Amino acid sequence: MSTRYIDENGDEYEEEFEYEEVEVEVDEDGNEYIIESTPIKSGAFIPNGTNFLDNGSTAKPIIFDIGYNPPASHQNDNGQEYDENENNNYNNNNNNNSNNNTNLKQQQHQQQNGYTSPNRVIRNIEYEDSENNVPATGDEDEDEEVEYEEDEEGKVDDEIEPILKYNRLGHGITEILKKDSASCMAIHPKFLVLGTHWGSVTIHDFDGNEIKRYDTQNSTITEIVIDPKGDYIASCSQDGKVVINPFDKSGEQFIYNYTRPITAIALDPEFANKNTRQFVSGGKQGQLVMNSKGWFRSKETILHSGEGPIYAIKWSGIFIAWANDHGVKIYDCSTNTRIAHIPRKEGSPRGELYRCCLCWEKPNQLIIGWAKSVEVIQITEKVDMTTGHTVKIAQIMNQFNTKYWIGGIAPFAEELVILGYNDATTIDGQDDPSSVSATPKMLTNSSSSNPNSPNITGAWNQGRVDGASKPSIHIVSRKTNSSITTDNLSVNGYQHYKATDYRLDYNTDESIFYIVCPKDVVAAKPRNLDDHLTWLMEKLKYDEALDAVERDIKTIKSLPPTKIKEVGEKYIDYLLEKKDIRKAASLCPKICQRDPLLWEKWVYRFLNLGGLQPLCQYIPIGNPSLSCAIYEMFLNHFLQNDPDSFLKTVTEWSSSLYNIQAIITAVEDKLSRQPNETIMIALAQLYTYDNNMEKTLDIYLKLKRGNVFELISRYPDLLFNSIQNKIILFIDYNQSEAIKLLVANTDRIPIPVVVSQLKDRREYLHRYLHTLFLKDAHIASDFHEIQIQLYAQYEPELLLTFLKNSGHYSLEKALEECSKKQLYEEMVYLLGRIGNAKEALNLILDKLHKIKDAVEFVEQQKDEELWEYLINKSMNNSLYISELLENIGSNVDPIKLIRLIPEKMEIEDLRDRLVKILSDYNLQMSLREGCREILKSDCVNLEEALVDSLRMGRVVEDLTKCATCCQPIILPRPDSSIVLYFCNHTYHSRCLKSNDSTTANNPNQPQQQQTQQQKQQQQQQQQQQQQQKQQQQQQQKQGLEVSFSNCPICVQSSQTKISKFNSRKIGQ
């Protein structure tokens, strides 16, 4: 099986090897014992299920802690351990990689790993000093070098927005770095701690102001850590001293001294809460030591040793990760066992050349950046199939290489932030076999041949270099393992720094990254919305900037309310410079909003550019309202240059916005010099605003524009008087509607006034009088003779109807007018009214040739002589005879007509006419016979119904009363008989006997007031009643039943009806 490596020059090479899975145990002293070893052959699957030969995947196999015998190590003159074989392999690999094979190996690497160099954005960052706001810049040569690098990277796309912004920390930090040099830094969410080469430890706020200072160490501070609560600050130094200082005076200070330099330290996450005060440290001695507080003295436990110096330690939760010459190991504090070992790649540079950067992103996820390699390790739990116990394993989730040396690494949401150290050219000693391209030649004061070189002081100057490149911050995507953006930082003195002079730490709460070098501290923050807007405006992307501001206003409202005006005004300025006036005008409502002063400012700006017309539709006409001068300026501009816009503006704007009289004067002056119909309509609108409706009406009538009728309906009292002198113009405006209005308002505009003005416009006069006639036939009777002439001229078909419905004209004059126009039907009607029926009949026969109309005319006259005249006149014309036979009907005996027909005269359709006459006769006969049968049947039915009703019994009840005396008809002691009529009236016989005398002696009877003829009829009736009474008396004497006449009430009712009928007849 083979794997690929990249050496310090970025060259790739492969090695064949075999893995074996080893299960180990660690005793109390930290010694490892191999329990079981299983070789993994090529193509086999390792415990995490990842194919070891799956080269296309970025995921690497899970590597358990493998027991192995460390190679023989040696110590250099400084006591530092190193691997001789490793050093030889490293130098051999470096010498064997030639420039001729570089491109080929890079292509092979890209093909095998699926990696392609992305289009990265590389920027030169010249940030501002937070103290004096002076930009920090590098020399010109370096700037040229960066520009060359951008060209090599493929023409940087300036349209990609930066992700981070940078600023230098000043104040107290600046003062410290003037005399001393920074060696390390630690960040807490509340403060930051700086360590220097002179052994000072200072606490600062995030602006760089010094809060507190510790001077307990005398040599270079190699590492600083802060417990999560911020109560304790631990630092270690090259003199082997470890000091744990409390943040405040109430805490306890701990000082530990070791024989060898301590390069790394880590505090227990629960350091402030536990009494044990545990921490882990390591250094050149090569031991990972856990120190805990006891009753009487501290207890030290060696967790690991024998693999070279400890370069880095990070403690998170129950896991401790540390790095040594052989790689990175992870220790589980809960089980006191080492659970994983991530070995270094073959050919990796010595550990002390480049700092190992460890970062716990999560309690179970570790990020490793060392040299040019990045690995993401995740610790998971797995059930051991053999024992059934749950064991922790470490899995490499992601792994990739970089083209730069890693000086620091930190998580940034879904990406990684990497502090990169770029390769640099060396000076003096390029042929030195111990030097490499990534490690420039180290200089000292005595060896520096340049008389202008700066004074080199301080511990960090040991091994100082010259000609180094700027450090860079890379935002790397975890999905593609490629840089999204690259920012080159111009830190102070970057030309003289090695890779180990740089550190990167970050504030986990706010994602703020701090870049530390000996003479500078730079903070990198994610760009906020304000920065985003600034960048968009620099790139002239004002649309996007404005949209971003609006989204912020609608959602989180993080920007000040004036921000939209600031961005918008710059955008409007930009558009006006580009002469895009319409778009600039459309932005004004959004930018100026309700600020009248801002509106007026931009109005004058648009005026100077000749852009008032596009701005007009957006100008506010209420809330806010601008000064009158602004609105008058718009109106005068449109009056002189654009009449259509002037009319539209006058119509849409309220008259309260400007001085109406001033605008009217300007318009009248303009029209006097240059007439224009559009401007006249606008003037009419202005007159309306000024309540001068008569002038408005004059303009509307002259131009035949505007809504005249709506205007009149709104101001009737004022405008009807004005119309009286403009009848013709009014009707010209809209004939039908105007005439309707005149007819409906004859009380306001008299008919003679209208007629007098329309005497020369006879068609208008005809329509007006005709409409009046339809409304009321008598309302314009004085002008009916004129109407006859008008009807004869314009609508002769309506003249006959007019003649029939009007009686206010002279028949002779009407006949004369109709004769002139040869209107024969009208002449027939007039002759008929005059009484000259024969002449009218002659016109029908001779001019109209309508025998049917002649028959109808004769029928209307009801004159027998006229019938004879019609028949005799028709005897000489066979067509007339044929028409008479068909239409004469029952008016004349057909036999008589047939006898008068001359012999041997040919009559068209004679047979049909005779058949029709016979059929009509038969029809008449059948109708008569049918009517007779119906009448006979009705009479029989009525007689039978009468007989049936007479046969019906009549009921007399106890409550029935006499119709005369109104007493019960049935008495307890009957003194007379009961008389019951078929009309259901019931009487006592004695009441019928006395009825005549009572009626005659009653002074209140209405008969006294009747006519003499009625009195005579009553006397006759009384005589008849006396005779009947005498007959009854005789019958009673003879013992016979009494016989009575008709019911008195019914008789009286019938007499009343007869008297009324007679009175009506007499009245006729």
C-alpha cells in the first residue's frame, strides 16, 4: 500500500508501507504494553469502515494509538532532542526534488486527490493603527512582489468582497512593543494577555489599554493560557518557570520551577472550581507532566515521555492533546488512557522549525495545523465487538496540505482561518546545505554586512532573518479545502520574522482573530454590515448597498436611521455623474423621505442638470410640503418647455402648493405670445382653482374640451346665466347633451331666448323644438308653425305625427307648406280635417296609389256618398277593383260592387278575390250561428240556475230581525205572520202593511228633495201600494192568505238606480 506526502517545497512523493492495528494498555507509570497486533493488508477495510486505498476521498482512516519503539534520538548542543534519521531523510528529500519534476508531481497530486487550485483572492492589507489611525505600509518592493503574485494566481477578482477587516492594537501594547517584543498571547472573552521576550505578562482590554502586569518571570514567555472563567492566568518560560497568577488579589499564586525550558502548558477546564488545581506542561525535557495540588505539596504525574520535546498542549473537557516529534496524541482523563496517536508524515520538517497549532473546535473535535498539513480529528465512541465495551476512537474527518507554512489555525463558522508564512528568498548562504527555502538565512549583529540594517536587540533576534514575505491570512473552505480569500498583512518588521515568530489566537465569542508578531499585534474581525456597505459603494454597487440598508431597516435595525440617506445620496450623485437622471429621480422618495430641506437640495441639483421633468412625478405634494417657490419653479419650467407636462402637473397638484394668480398671469402672458390648446386647458383648470367658473366655461366651449356638464351641475346658479349668451357654442360642444340640458331647464333658460339665438342654426332649432315637443306637446305651442317647416325640411317622416298631436297651427298654412314639399300623406290628413274628403281621396288614389289606405280613409269618414265616389272612381281601373274586392269587407255589399264592374274587364286575380269574398261571407255566417248557440246556451243555464235558487229553502232563525222595525222576527206572542222574500229580507206582515204610511209621513226622507219627475213616480207607486193594501184587506176578510208585493228594500234600490240612469241621460 502507498500513500502520498508533500515535502517542505510542496513536492509530492509516494511511499509503500503497511499498517497494523495494535491494541495497547498503559500502566500507572505511563508505559505502554502491546496486547494484540493485527496487520492490515492492501485493500482491507479498517475499523471505521473507510477503504484505506480510497485515494479520491479526503477522509483518512481512523488511527488508533499504535505501539512502536521510538527511534534513537540525540540531543544537540542546546539539549534539544532530534531524530538523526528524520533529519537525514528530510535533507535527502529536499535535495532530490528538482525543479524539473515539480510541475509533473503537482499534476499527479491534483489528479489523485481530486484537488485543483482554486481562483483565490489575494489582497495586500494596509490596516490602520487603532491608536493614531496611521496606515501601516510595507516597502515598495514588497508591494511589487505581491502584485506579481496576484498575476501568477490568475488575475485577482476584485468583485469578491473581503471577509475580514484588520486593525492594529495600540495604546498600552504599542508602548510595550517599543521596548520589548511579543512572544505569545492568550484571548479571553473579557480581556487579552500578552507575553513578551523579557518575561512580562500584561493584561489588556480589546483596545490595547493595559489593565494589569505581572513581572514574575525573567526570560521569554513561551505560552500563556487562561482558565475558562478568567480567574487564573498561567504562563511558562524558557527558564523552566511556570507561574499561575490570579486575576485579582484574592486568588492564590502558584509558581513551579523545572530544570529544562517549558514550551507548552494547559490548565484544567475546571481549574478555578477544583481544589486540585491541575495543569499539564511540557517542554524540552520531553515529558508531559500533569501537576495537581496536594495537602502538603504538589503531585507530578508523567503522562508521556521519550518522544522528543513537547511543542504544544491543548486541554478541552476530558481530553488532552499534545504534540511531539512523532506526532499528536490524545489522552482521555476520564479513563487515564491514551486513546489516539496521529503520526507525522514521512519527510516532515523538524518539529521545532514550525509551530504545531492545536485547536479544540468542539469538546470532541480537534484541528491540527503543522508545517503545511491540516487535519481535523473527531473523537467518537465505538462498541468493541470482542469485549462489548464502549471505547473511544479518533477519526480523521478531513486532511489537506497547503502551499504555505502554517503559523496558526482557528475555526471560523464553516471555514477555517489559517495564518500562513510564505516561502522567502534567503540572503548570504544560499548554498548552505542546512538552509532551506522556507527558513531564510539567520543573521546576527556581528554578521550583518549591511551598515543600514536596523539595530537588532532582544531575545527574539536570535536567528533573525532578512527578506521574509508578508504573513497572510487564508479563509479556507472545509468543503473544497481551498482558499476563499487571502489577505497579505503588512505587519511591522515582517521582513525579519521566521514562521515561529507568528501566532494566531481568537476570541471564541465574537470570532475575532489576533495575529501576534514581535513588534505588532493585529486584530482581524468579520466585516459587519457597515463594512459591507462601504465595500459595495467602493465597487459602485449602490443598488446592492441600498437593498442591504432596506433589509436591515425591516429586520434587525442595526444601522442608524440616517444610513439610508448617506448611501442614497452617494448613489444619486453617482447616477447624476453618469447622466442617468431618471433613475436618480426615482431614488429621491426613498432617500429624501419626509425631509423638506433635503428635497429642496436635490431639486436645485436636478434643476442645474436640466432634470426637473423626470423628478416631477416623484416630488412630494404633501407630507412633506415644500416651499411655494419649488412648485412654481416646476410649473414655470414646464410652461416654457413642455405644455403636456404643465397640464398634467396642474391637474395633479393641489392649488394650495403655489400662488395661483402668479401662475395664471404667467400662462396668460404665454398665450398672448404663443397660443397653445394644451396650455389653454391648463388655464381653464387654473381658473377653476381660482373659482372663476365663467372663464373656465368659455375655454371649455371654445376648445370643445373638458367636462362642461359636470361643471354646470356643480355651479348651476352661476353658469346657467352664462350659457344664455352662448347657446350655439354650448350646442356645438355636445349637441344631444346640451339640448337635453336646455329642455330640462326651460325655467332657467327661457324657450324664446334659445329660439332667438338658434334662428340661423335651423337644424339645432329643429332638434331643440322636437325635444321640447316630445317632453310636452303644448310647452312650445307658439312655435309649432315654425316646427312644421322644420319637420318638412329635416324630418318629414315625423311631420304627420306632429300634425296629429298638435292643434296649435293653421291648417291652411300647414297644407300650403306640405304642398310645397309634396308631402301627400300629410296633405290627406289636413284635407280630411278641413272637410275636403273627395280631394283627399283623389290624392290617395292619384298620388299615393294606395287603394287600401283609401278604403281606410272612407271608413273613417263614414259617408255613403264617399263610398259610391270611391267605387265609381275605381270602376275604370282593374287594379283598384281588385283591391276593393279584397279590402272592402263588410262595409259595402259585395254583390253591389260586382254588379258595377264593367263587362269584359279583365281583373287580376278575380277568382281569388271572389273566393275570398265567399269565404269571408261563410265565416261571418258561421260566427253568427256560433254566437247564437252560445247565447242560447247561456240563457238556458241562467234560467236553470234561477229556478234552482228559487227552489232552495230559506232559514229563519230566532235572531233574525225584521227589515222594517228591526225587532226579532219571531215574537213570544206572534201578532202577525212572517213574510220571507227570496232576497232573504224578512218582514212582519204588519210592518209591510204600515210601510206605505210610514214612508209617506216621514219628513226626513230624501224624496222631498228629488225632482218633480221622481215625485210623480213616487205618487204612482203609492197608488199601486194602496190598491194592493185594499186587495189584502179583502183577502183577509175572505179568510185567505195575505198576498204581498215585491220586497220594499229591493224595489227602492232598483228605483234609485233607474233615477240615476235617467239623470245621466238627461244631463247628456
